[in-house]
Amino acid sequence: MRTLLQPASTSPALTDLVLLVSRVALGVILLAHGWQKLHEYTLDGTSVSFGEMGIPVPAVAATVVTLVEIVGGVALVIGLLTPVVALLNTLTLLGALVLVHASNGVFVDNGGFELVLALLAGLLPLVVLGAGKFSADTLLRRSTTTASPTAASPAR
């Protein structure tokens, strides 16, 4: 019954695979949205749009959100600094939820919050669990651990 209710409990690799798939999917979506803000709407256009939506300091917000989505999207795809970039994207999405989407209802075609909520639901496990084994974070952790073996040994 435990396997049925918690499939990953018998296979940690399954958790790592799910984290990989989630990271890549979310990273691609965030990267696409950031790229759209930068190249299709332009930063100036995004800033004007943010201002019309009532977002404070729209020029700064447009630049920060675009940067967090592009850099964070790429970082999620490769699994680099995953909890940090997932948290930064979570914060920008919380701002979008509160300032823009919550008052428009659920459905995205009415400017609602369904996409924002889905992205938040996907990012929160990455904030808490990290990237998983199949990531640049794991490679960095391994190289840091093997580079300083004296750090792990007790002082004499």
C-alpha cells in the first residue's frame, strides 16, 4: 500500500526524475515568458504595460521580472542554484498574483490566476526540495565536497 500511496518511497531515482521533468518544464515556460517580455514586447513596452496594471515602479519591475524569468528559466533547466531561482520566481509570481491576476478570477483568458497558481505550485517543491540528482547543483556539491576533503575531517 505504501508504494501505491508514495511511489517515490521505494525509488529515490523517481523523485530525482520528477524534479528534473518539473524543473525543465517550468524553466522553459519562464524562459519563454521572459524572452517574450524582452524581444516581443520590449522592456519599454513591458514597463508601460506594468504601469497600466498598477505595478509600482514599472520600469524597474519589468527589468527585474524579465531578468528573473530568463536567467531563472535557464538556471532551472540546467538545475543551477535551483532553490534560489525558484524562490525568486516565486516572489515575482506572488507579486503578479496579488497586484494583477487575483481580481480577474481563475481563468487565464480573462487575465485570471490559473497559470500563475500552476507555476507557483510547481516552483514551491523546487524551493524546498532543490534540483534533485540530475542537475548542475549536484555536480557543484560533489566538486565542492571532493575539492576540500580536509573540511570534512575533524580538527587535530
